[in-house]
Amino acid sequence: MAKQVKVDKTNPDAVHQQIEVSPELAAVVGEGPMARGEVVSKIWDYIRKHKLQAEDDGREIEPDETLAKVVGDKRLSMFQMTAKVNAHIRSPGQEGGGKR
């Protein structure tokens, strides 16, 4: 389960900054806005719940149909996954960016 973290709203760091998520990512983590760290935590909750870590290498993810809409349908590393997820998030009020 994702932890709720207290955030200094006057000067949040990148992990605690509130972000919006695309509809595809919301299917995995829920509706935003939420902190970037919370998004990452919820993605990993989803991966573990659906047993999407590769058996031969726990750092590799084998996406199911829902997660594939965010990261593609090919097996990928957790580091590659981060780059793919970044295309699905944006700061509130930010124009463009993401897959919105």
C-alpha cells in the first residue's frame, strides 16, 4: 500500500511535487493530483499485486494489458519504466506534456 507523506506545500521537492497523471496512468495508480513519489509507490504496488516482475530478474517488468498502455508491451527494466511513466505525468496547470 502506498504511504501518505506530509508535504511542505511551500517548497516541495521533485518527489513530493503534486502532479497530474494521464488517463492511462490513472488506470494503474488512481486519479491525481498526487505526489510523484506516491505515483512510483502505487506503480510498484500494482506490479507486485499483478506479479509483473520477471521471475529471472526482479528488476525487469513484464507489463500486462493495463500497464502496457503506459510503458509499452515489451519487457523493460525499472529504469526504462521511469522514462516511459514520465511521458504520462505533468505539473498541474502545465500546458502540453504528457499523453493527456
